[in-house]
Amino acid sequence: MSRDYQEKLKDIICQGVAVDLHLADEALSLDWFVGQHADEINKATFGAFFGSLQDILVRNLILHLAKIFDTPKRNPIRSIPSAIKILKANGNQLTVEYRPGLISALTRYGASLDEMHE
């Protein structure tokens, strides 16, 4: 894989998908936390404020999840389909930087060593 494609793939994963995944998880966690404390929030008469906050958090969650799975059209985007497109076009040139870690992770998730090519 040429350096340009490696850098582009790294950018998509590290600056795009990972960031959006973190922000989606953050929105979901905050929404859950507010929901867990709804009784106390309502008793303190902050229900309307935190209800609006939950609406914003849900919209934020949906936005970041949509960005992760959005397909590239005219402009390049940082999404899983964009990463897959680069991998399909250049996967045969991909160099695995830390092969033992990859093999360990794949076997942990059920891959057979016989299925892996050297």
C-alpha cells in the first residue's frame, strides 16, 4: 500500500471513525446518566432543561452514527465505507505493522490460524 493510502486510511480511522464513535458513545452515556437520575432531576424542577438536553444528545448520537456509516459520494469522507473502499483497492499492498498482535486479536475472536495467510 503506498504511503498516501496508508495515511488516508489512518486519517479515516483515527480522525474520523474513532472520533465519531467516541462522541456517539459520550452522547449515549450522558443520555443514559440523565435518565438514571430522572426522579431527582424532576424533583429539583430541572426536568424541562434536562429533557431538552436529552433531545440534543439523541440528535448528536444519531448524527455521529450516521457519519460513521455514510457512503462516500463526491467529496471524501471519514467513514467505515470509505475505509473499506481504500482497503478493497489497495489491500493486497497492506503491510501489517504488528503481526503478533493482529493474530492474537483474530484468534481471540474465533479466527483459525489455518485460515491466516503468511
